[in-house]
Amino acid sequence: MISKTAYVMQNSCSVITPTWIVPVVPRQTVLTEHSLVVENGKIQAIEPTADALKKWPDAPHIERPDHALLPGLINSHSHVGMSLFRGFADDLSLMTWLNDHMWPAEAKWMSPEYVRAGTELAITEMLRSGTTCFNDMYFFPDQIAQVAQTMGIRAFVSMIVIDFPSAWAETADEYFAKGIEVHDEVRSLSRINTTMSAHAPYTVSDASFKRVRTLADELHVPVVVHLHETEQEIEDSINDHGVRPLARLHDLGLLNPRLMAVHMTQLTPEEINLCSEQGIHVVHCPESNMKLASGVSPVSELLSSGTNVCLGTDSTASNNDLDMLGEMRSACMLAKVTTKNAEALPAWQALEMATINGAVALNVQDQIGSLEVGKSADMICVDLSDVSTQPVYNAVSQLVYSANRDMVSDVWVEGEVRVFNKELQGIDLTKILENTAEWGAKIKSS
């Protein structure tokens, strides 16, 4: 049940007073002795607490001492339906993991029921850890959209394209047709949008890539592609197409500001410049890339070139969590150690990657990604009172380097409470765990 205080907040006006407000925009800003005012799901004001309480004396006042209030985290790349395969096939290289384990398991278990169960588990984990929006690539996106809307999280679901049959579609024509159906269906859902998702250069033909480009332009949606993920992918592309994957997509007209290129661990200096020149967005998935030994994306160099870089978890089958706070920390540490430069990726920039940069990539920066007047009240509170986050000299540094997802105390999406005082609202956690256990037992016994 939603508490009375939380219910009032989502339907009228409330004043939230944390110790720190981290708006993300303007850059490197941390406000103290300020409050944020939410009215009808939008941010109405951010101003000194004394002024806010005078202007809205009758509004419910939610006090969060020792907490940081910041935008909800945006997971720019996920496969939420795969959450039922968490820990199913660990410690394997990417192609072995895919060919010998993931794809056979998906062929056996893929169904609307499987995707719904995995999505419910994933969204519960994401909300509890401060994610308010996720960009997904998976089969049965209609099921993912319905679950996301019901559970109250913002989501981008995929019109997925892959040139081999699955339980979702048999042929390229069917993938495109069903994708368009999903796009039309979710337009009535307030928190759901779509992307064109071409799985990868090694699973999508030139003809399908051209159709993806055309359809994305017609529908004005982002294009998501796993790209330059491994050395093997590069070698295979040169053997099969005569060029590296990025060059191939450039020739096909896909390098433009709609493209969200996921992973990008294998890049030359010339390719980094090309990313910047063409305005593409790079989605960095540090923990998944480390676990699969795929490589390291040159994030510092990409950012320096002017390329927009955002952050994603990938799936729990390759990560094995959906923890964006942890992903920020990993991104910073990885950038520093690989460049041998402690200044390579500072905490505030990692926070941008997990918030406003993701919103820019998805073209919703006017709605979410920062705490600004007029934007949707998609935001979270993180409790920094724990012994492991004390003392606090710099709130952003503590969020990135010391905080963990268990410290997320409150989550709002469009001003509607999803987590309040660390308690999930309107979600039957016991039922979700029971359903997950049933699926785990079936998969394990097969």
C-alpha cells in the first residue's frame, strides 16, 4: 500500500527537504539548505528551504536528513527478460556463452510467461536500486511494456530485429511487422516508448539494417545495436564484409544521432573521431564487458572527443545485477586503471552518464535526467548516514565511490512513489520471489 504521505505527493503538492540536492544540471552543482517542490508529477521549484516552506505552508513536508536527492538513474541498456538466467552460465567468453548456453536456453524457455516473470523480477530490482528508466532489447517487448507500465517505471522497449527465428518471430518480415504493432500499441501507455533494436552486425543483414534505418527515421525513434563488442566481431566483419562493423554501418547510413552503439570496446582513434563527428551515442556496460572479458570501452577518449556516453548494466545473465550505482563506480575505476590516469573519469561525470547522458541518447532530455523546474519528478533519495559513507565531504563522490543500492530510500516516477522509506509500494515482493523460484527450479531441472 502507498502511505498517506506518498499518496498526497503524487496527486497534489509536496515539499522534499534532503541535506543535499544533486540536480546534475547545472554541472557539478550540489545544493544544501534547499528543498524541491513537486506538483502534479512535475518539479515545480528548487529553492531555499525557508522560502519553499513559506510559499507552500500547507503542503506535506517530506524531510530526508543525511540524504541526497538526485535524478532517477537511467539504465541505457538491459535485457530484463533474461533475469531468470542470473548465474545460469557464468565465467564464459561471449560467443561460448551465447552459442552454447544462452541461445539454447532461450530457445527452450522463451515465452510470454517467461518474459513477464523475468521483467517483474528485473523491475523490482531496478526500482529498489534507484533506476527509474530502462532501455531494453529483448523478445516479447509487448509483455515488457505492459509489466513496466503496471509497475510504474519508465521504459523503452525494442522493435527487435535479428536474422534468425525465435519464439517471437520467424522471419525478418515478421520481426518488423510485430515491432510496428508493438510501437502502435504502446503509444497509449504514458511511461513507455520504443526503439529499433538491431541485435548485432553478426546477426543482422545489410538488408535488415537498411530497413531499420528507414523505419527509425519514419517513426523518429532511437536505433540500438550491440557494436564493436569483441575482437572476434571485428575479425569476422573484415572476413565477411571487408570492413570493420562501424564502417559497415556508416556505409549503410546508420551512423547518426539516432544510433545508440552498445559496448564499443574495440575502437581506433579514427573511429572515436567518427563517433563524435556523426553524433552517435555510446552505451558503456563496464561490468558485463569485464565479466565476459570482451574488452574496455575508451570512455575517457570518447567523452573528450565530444561523444555522448551513457551507462547500462546489460543483463543479469552477464553482469549479474542491475545496480547502476555499482556500474558508476566500476566505470570510474576501469577508466582510471586502463588509462593510468586518476582523473580519467571523475565521479560527477559518471553520474551524468547514469542520468542526463542517457536521457540525451533516448531524446527525452527535456523530460528526465536532471532535476530542473518543469521536468518530470523522476528522482531518488540516497541515505548517506551509514558508517560506510561518513564523513561526507563531497556528496557526489560518496554516491559514486561509497554508496550502495541498499542506501536508496525513496524512488519517485512522474511524482508517483515507488519506494518510500526503503519499502516498495504497490508491488507484491513475496509473489514475485515465489514465481522466480518456480522458474528457477524448472530451468535448473531441465
